[in-house]
Amino acid sequence: MEVTTANPSEAENVWGGGNRPLNASYGKLMMWFFIVSDALTFSGFLVSYGFSRFKNIDSWPIADEVFTHFPFLHGIDAPMYYVALMTFILIFSSVTMVLAVDAGHHMQKGKVILYMFLTIIGGAVFVGSQAWEWKNFIKGEYGALETKGGQILQFVNADTGKRVALEEFAQPVATDRTTHTSSTGIWFANEKTLPNYSVAEVKQGFEANPNLAIRIQKLNANGQKTVLSREASLEQIENATLVVEGANLVRNEYGNRLFADFFFFITGFHGFHVLSGVVINIIIFFNVIVGTYERRGHYEMVEKVGLYWHFVDLVWVFVFTFFYLV
Amino acid sequence: MAAQEHKLAIFRGLLKFKSNQQKIWGVLIFLSIVTTVEVVLGIIKPQVLMTSFLRMKLLNWIFIILTLVKAYYIAWDFMHIRDERGSLKSSIVLPLVILIPYLIFILLLEADYIFDVMQNGFVSWNF
């Protein structure tokens, strides 16, 4: 004889996730589980960024000086405008996602398709913008020198305080040094492409231009980078060992090495989330088109991907604050 | 899962919307205003707000608070936490609200200590 149940509602398949104690379906609960754990992962990343920043609080790069590009505005100093635009794009694609969920509640297939499509476009534009941001970051703008101790020396015009790029003052010095490739020497031994200028060229150009000064990483009382006097600059440039242009995982021209590492890692991890969000959205988008959810009788799947998509937006709100604003 | 289940009031009932769609647009406008304020403050950087408060610039505190406000409305209205049961609400929010500030506290305190050690000449930083 089978076990009898006191309550007829318990007769449904409990082991199959039949009961809904929190009034949320199995799939939705699992999405929330994932989001909570992913939120902890991202907070771990952002807090470790905070750790490195507080550790170097008197010499951390100033974001406004790093992210100054805007498409089609060459040479114009436009701090933050572009990331602000990216933020608006992502918030807007979040809104079209909620509208898709809302249309799903009313079983309006056409509207769900339209709003899902707009969401995917928004996500794709965002990922593209981030790629462009990375390109500028990796390419760099001014170039700098690195000392033995790994400190970055940047160049400014002593009169105006404006940054000066290496190409504006470096003077050619004859040298035999070329990029070492595996075809010209010992087997398998080669090196990365050499920077456009050698330390000697930068040094000579610097000595020939009396209006140049060196800016070090240390922040002064006003929260700006310290500019050395001409004499101190001439002394400091003797410590330079490397020319740094742009950024990679080892060194960058903006300042502290960890700055570029965290930038690549955190915005990269977030961008990867956006990318996978776009892919998942595309899958659901086609499912909506072929009528899977119409046959199932509800559009809850759209809400589940919606949760993920909003979470990605939520994380960006924090990345935006801690990388670009604070 | 009926559409009627949505709670349509935000700002503690101060602003009530007629339909869920209207609420979505209302929240979008609110989030846009907050983001615009952040960007404008970030570009102008008013001198008044550059004073230090609890070891951080006042401006940075404002940024962080506005970010939390935005996060609240994204989670509550876009992710529909407002419409979920209290038990689900707290099982999502409480772990984050407890663990993240704890992590922040530990790591930032440690970072501040390391900064002091390097600052006081224990590690040479001048070459």
C-alpha cells in the first residue's frame, strides 16, 4: 500500500521540484542562486581593486586622465563622456528587457520579439564600446619611462602643465639595436617589438627641451600628480631603464602596474558576462520566434534571462563607479 | 504569474504608476537622472565636496551612495524583487548585505595598514 498523504496538495511531485515554497519556480531560484554567487565573485574582484588602491592611495592613477577618448573627437579631452554613454546604453537595454518580460506576461509574442531584439542590439553596442575602450587603453597616448624600481615617469610642459607625448620631443639617436627575432640569433629566442623610441632618444630630447618636466606618480596635497622641478627631472631621468607605450599585463604608461591588471581583469570579466548574456538572449530570442514559449503557455524563460541581463547591468553600475568616478 | 501581481508604487508609495510599463519608464527616468548627476559631479568635481569625511572624499561617498540607490532600483523593479515573497527577498539580499561589507572592512583595513608600513619607511620607495 502506498503512503497516504494528509494534504492533497503534497501529492504533487515534491522531488521533482513540484512545491514552490518561495513562490518561485525551480529555474528562477537557480538563476537567483547563480546571481548571488556571481555577485560575491564580482565583489571579491572590486574589493581587491580597492585593496590595491588603498595600499597605493598616494600614487594611484587618476581615471579622468586615462579615459579621455570619445569617438570622432580626436585630441579633445573628454573624460568620462564615453563611459557615461555606455552606462546609458546598458541601462536602456535593461529597460527593453523588462518590457520584454512584461509583454511575456501578457502573452504578446510580437512585442517580446521586438524588445528582445532591441536588448540584443544594446548589448552588442556595449560590448563593441568596451572593445574600443580597451583598444585606446592598450595603445596609450603619451608614452612614459619606467625606472629601475618600476615607477612611471611622465612628461609635462613645465609652463602649462599639459602632458607631452614622447613623439613630440624624442630625438633620433643612431643605434644598431633592432628587435631580436628567432631568425637572427639563437634558436627560439626572440623578444617583443621594441618601443618606437629608445631611452637614449627620449633622454636626449628631454635635455634639449628646457620647458619639459617630469611628472611622477606621487599625488600632491590637491590630489594631483607631482611635477618635479627641471633640476630634479634631469636627475630623475637618469634612473629610467625602459620606454613604456600603452598598456599590457606587465606594465603600463598610466602608473601603477596593478591599475592596468585590474582594468583588464574586471572590465574583461564583466565584458565576458555581457557577451554571454547576448548569446543567451539570442538563443531565447529564436525560441520566442519559433513559438516555444507560446506552446509552453508562459514566457518565464524570458524572465530568467532577464534576471541575468539585469544583473550584468547592476555589476556595470558598480564597475562604473569604482573605476571611473571614485 | 499574473500581471496583476506587480506592485506599482515606488519611493515608499510616494509615486504610484497605473501600469507596470509606466513604472518601468518611470524607473528608467529616475536611473538616468541619478547617472547624469554622477557624471556631472564627476566632471565638475566641486571644491566643496573635496573635503575628507571618514577618510574618504565627500564626493566619493556621494558616488557610492548614488550607486547603491541605483542598484536598489535595478534589483527591486527590473529584477522584480519587489514582487517576490519576503522569504525569497531576504535569502537573496541578506547574504550579500552581510558578506560584502565584511569583506570590504577586512581588506580595506589591511590595505590601509600596508600603506602605513610603506609610508613610514619600512620599505624603500624612492628609487
